[in-house]
Amino acid sequence: MKEGFRQAMAWLHTWAGLIFGWLLFAIFLTGTLAYFKDEISHWMQPEVPARSLSSEASLALAQHYLEQHAAGASRWLIDLPDAREPGLSVRWQQAPAKPGTRGQFTEKRLDPQTGAEVQGRDTRGGEFFYRFHFQLQMPYPWGRWLSTIAAMVMFVALISGIITHKKIFKDFFTFRPRKGQRSWLDGHNAVGVLVLPFHLMITYSSLVIFMSMVMPASILAAYNGDVEAFYDEVFPASNTPDMAGKPGQLAPLAPLLERASELWSGGRTGSLTVNNSGDANASVILARDGADRVVHDFGSAVTFNGVTGQLLSATPKQAMPMVIAGSFYGLHMGHFAGPVLRWLYFMCGLAGTAMIGTGLVIWLGKRQLKHAKSGVMPFELRLVEVLNIASLSGLMVAVAVFFWANRLLPVAMAGRADWEVNSFFIVWGLSVLHAVVRRGRAAWVEQLALTALLFCALPLLNALTTPYHLGVTLMQGDWAMAGFDLTCLGSGLFFAWTAWKMQRAGQAGIATRPRAKPMLLEQEAH
Amino acid sequence: MFLALLLCYGGFTALCLSMDRHHAELLGRKPSARRRQAMKLSGWLLLALSLWAAVSSTGWGLGLVEWFAVLMLSALLLVWLMTYRPRLALALAGLSLLASPVAVFAKG
């Protein structure tokens, strides 16, 4: 009976893992990259200077700029720079939006030191990976639905995988290299078990984040089918006074930062909203930056009168269920993580990506053994092989090409940001074609070698197309920029090694064993 | 976080050495029953200590997150080193145990 159960779980693990593995690999990889969203954006918009300055000085510059360029606008939004995102951005909405529609905003980026406008090249930056991670480049709400389902399957695959794994503790430290299929399974188990707390946290928290999609029943029942009412209660909007109709002079905003910080016992402000800036009833809402705590902040804000500086309202302290949901949210996104912890997050993400990748390779490897002698693969195995190649190594090529496009497309090109994204998908599509045309191992080796070449050459391309090469960024201590280049170089070397291993194992395989998979795993980096 | 990392790595190495197969791989012979027990006990003790080290420096919220992070990655590091650089794996464990009092002192 017990073995029967374990076998059933093994079956579930095998097939749930296969069907969603390709998608989950892409979700995990882009999610891992999204931990460095701001740093990637910084690299992709090198024109925006990285300068650390006090929030007060930046805010004073932003207010000055908005008073010059957007006086009387119904709403201003100011995003203050922080350590990871050094840009100061302002947006404004000239006339209030009609209810039910999104307002039209004008956005400008300012140099936080001089207050002058900065024109960065048009790009999605790291935001592309972040959005793809849960929207999959599909129209709302289909992408979110699909990724929610993928998260659920991931959870099922994790639990069934734990049950299937007979010797979790006995094999805890086990990894036997150069043993073909055995090594792949050891590697899959090692990254799965050793990083299990991360896998469970990340998968479960994604379900919490999408809870209204996953389990709408309780919300619908309690709020009589009105999901909006639930969100209104969860995220209380600040009440802002109506316009007085009389002109008023907005007081300097910078001193409000100090007062908000006192109310939050030291927390800092992430962004400000100013309503009806030219009116006597102008109001200023300061939203807290959640990066100083693990528990994610669902919109802690304080509201001041913009003219008199009088405190109008403050959101209440988070209730216990919100703290619990907030901690899952916060753990998943890792906004609070400093540089070291952020790298650890990144490595855990890579481990998760590697776990999925090795799983896919094992599925195929096991079944290929049967057909090794005849040398002819049935259609379904060939299909899985093509999809494996395209979704693993093809995706890596596409990521590299996305970065290349950022440097090679003309800065003034119309629809530039879209073409960066297009080139990502075009190359990903081409990798499928390439995998169809070439034989399995040759396709692996060629795509991995191409990835290696593209990543290794990225620092060089950066040096040729911008003045921000490694020599300059390292000297200036611009670690986001330099770190990106160095990480690309490191990933390139890693891919070169995997390509070489793959090539050599292929030759060895012909000579001695029918099918010996090389060691690709550890990290299916970048 | 650094102290927690040192203790985690040392703890996992001790736990690893408390298993016959790994002890034989790394040190060339099977451990005695007493040695096995001692290794197991000290391994768990070191892991518990590392939890204390993480939590005492940054509080429960961030401390637990950091502890899990170093826990997972020190185990990955150990398994990887054991396969390709077994001597280095052991040397690092010894070094991290030697360095951990220094880390306590430097922090205090």
C-alpha cells in the first residue's frame, strides 16, 4: 500500500514536472533575474546617472521642477531615489481622471543632483523580466492565470517530489559525478533538498500573492461577490479633501519626510503624491518605503495638508492577518534584502531554476536509454528534446540577445523598447527552429556556445557602445553597472564550460557508453 | 551573517562526517560509534548556535531569513566542495570553526 502511494506520487511528479517544467523554468529564471531588476534597469539605461543624495535634497529639486512645469496639475507623483534605484522620477496628471479610467500621466526623470531632465533610452529594463515572471507577456488576466496554475503545479511537484524521494536524509550530502543519469538525479535531488526551504517559501508565497485567483471562494462569500470591496478594505485609500477652489501656496515638502519618519519610528518615505498642488486644500500623501522590514508594507501612508502642513490622517497599524500575508509577500519579493542577502536570494533562485532544468533532462535521459541502440527516437521523445533545448539553452540565448539589443538598437528608434522585447522572442523562436533542424547534442552544444559567446562579449559591447565600461565603473564604485558586466562575464564562462563538457561527453559517449550525460548542473546559471 | 555562515558550514561538515559513507570518503575509514555520536551531537549544536548567531545580530524577522539563506548555501557549498575538492572542504570546516570565536570577538 505504501509503495503504491509512493509510486503514484512518482508518477505525479514525473508528469506534472514535464508538462509545466518548460514554463516553470522560464518563470524561475526571469524571477531570479528580477531580484536584480533595478540593477538591470540601471545597466540598460546608462544615461541616468547613479548618484547618492539625500531624500530631502532630491525632493526639493523635484518640487521645484514640478512647480515650474506642472503648476496646477491635479496630481503629482514623486518617486524618491534609494540606494538601488538612484534615479529621481516625477509624474503628473494635468486633469483628474474620470472614474473607472486610468489617468494620463506625463513622466520625467531628473538628475537628483542638478534637477535637470535626464533622457534615458527607451527600454523596459529589468521590469521586462519582472513582468514576464508572472504575466508571461500575455494579455491580462490570462498570463496571471497561467502563472498561478504553474505555481500550483510547482507546489504539487515539490510535495510529490519529497514523498517520492526515499532517502532524503541518507542521501542528504550525496553527489556522485561522472555517472551519467545517476549524477543528474543526484544533482536534481541535491539542489532540490538542500534549497528546499527556499522552494517551499517561494512557491507557497506565490499562491498567497495570487490568493484571490487561487481561492476566491472565501472572499466572494464574505463580500457578497464583490472582490473590489475586499481590496478596498485591505488597501484603504487615503481620503483626500476636495478642492477648496481658492489658490494656495504649497509649503516646502522636504520637512514632511522627517515628520513621516517619526510616525513610522524611523521608516523612510518611498514616494509622495501631491493632490491639487495649487489649491488651498492641497494634500500630500507620503507612502512608506518597505525596504527596511521583511514584512511587506501594503501601503502605509500619512497625509498632510500641503499648505499648512497639518497632519490629516495616517493608515492604521497592520492587522495580524495582514502581517502574515505581508511576510509571505515580503519574503517572495525580497525588497528588504541588502547586497549580500540579495545575492543569496539570486543563488537560491538559480538553484530552483537548475532543479527544474535537471528534472527535464532526467525525464528525457531515462527514456532515451531505451532507444540508444537503435538510434531512432520516437516522435514524442524528439518533441520533448526539442522543447528542452529551446526552453533551457534557447531561453539563455534570448536573455543575452535582449541585453545585446539594448546596446545595438539606435537610441532614437521608434518603438525601441518594444523591439528589445521582440528580439528576445524572435531569438527564442529561432532557437526552437534550430533545435528542430540540428541533432540533439549538436543543438545543445551550439546554443550553449552561442550563449557563452554572447555573455562573454557583453562587457566588451558595453565598452564599445557606451562610455561606462568596466574600467570606469569599477573606479567610480558604480557596483550595479560593474556587477552586471562581471556577472555576464562569469555566466559566459560558465556556459562555455557547459558547452565544452557537453561536447566532450558526446564524443566519449560515442566511443564507450551509449548515452552518458555530462555534468551541466550545479547552477543553470543566468 | 558571517558568523552564522561559519557555524553552519562547520555544523554541516560534522553532520556529514557522522555518516559512515562520507566519513570513509573524506577520512578513509569508518568512524567508531562514539565518534559518530559525537559528530552528530556537535553538528546539531553548531547549527543551533548558528541560528542564535543570526537571530541575535539582526532580530527574529531578518535573522531567520538570513539563517535559512546561509543554511541552504553552506550545505550546497559543502556538497559541491566534497565532490571536487574534498581536502578543501575539510580544511574550510576546520578554518571556519577556528575563525568563529574571532568573529564573535570582532563583533562584540
